[in-house]
Amino acid sequence: MESAEKACSKGRSQAEKIGRLKYNQQLLKKAISEIEEVKLMQRTILAGLKGLFHFGKPMIQKIACVDEVDSEILQLLYETGDIGMLPKDVATRLSSFGLKKHQVHRRIVRMNKRLEKEVGEQVAEQRGWHWALSSFAVEAYGETQTEFGKAE
């Protein structure tokens, strides 16, 4: 009777063989790698349709900005125009957030990295010591502003 029970059992599961924690970590790594592949495909498709796809201000803010400070920095850069602003001037204009000039610089660089990774464009560019919105971002912000102007 015991031999029949042993013959019917399928054996130990993979979680029992290597341990439940290690097995869960392997599953998590596999899931993360599959998600990264899907994101890569999405970026490839988006890059192929870049000419046909319309990037608006909300889309750029969703991709590049983490919090309201980032969006306020972009709004200030849009308002200043082609000349741009020094990071210390941005920090003084946004003194309510308690920013320093190097923090403004790092935030802009991080926003550029995020948008570059997803879309292949930069949100701001450095002109001398000043930072100004790139032509890509100016088009997106300008189109949004004209749409609001027409609605009113």
C-alpha cells in the first residue's frame, strides 16, 4: 500500500527543492525581465510612430515629471522662452519648495533621461549656463496653450 502511494506522488515541487524564498525570487526576476521586454517593444513602436504621434503637455509631464516641482520647473522654463534661465534663478523663483541650484540642475537632467528613455527626445537643453526648453517641448507646450486659448 505504501509503495502505491509513493508511485502516485509526483515528487517535490521546485519551491520545495530550492526553497520558497529563492523560488519566488526567480519568478520575480523572470516577470521583471518580461516586463522590460514589453517596455522595449513599446518604446520601439513609439519611436517608429514618432512623426505621427502627438505629444502634448500632459503626456510630457506624465513621462518626465515625478512631482509638482518638476512641472513647475518646466513651466518656468517655458515662460522664459529661448533665452532660458540659470538654475539659481529657477531656485529663487521656486523658493517655496526650498530648492538649491544644484538640485534644479539634477532634476532637469533626470527629466531629460526619463523622456529620452521613453520617447527619444529631451525636454530641456543647456544653452551656455542657462537651461531652456527644447524645441520638442516648446511645440508640445505651445500647442496646449493655443488649444486653451481657443476654448476660452
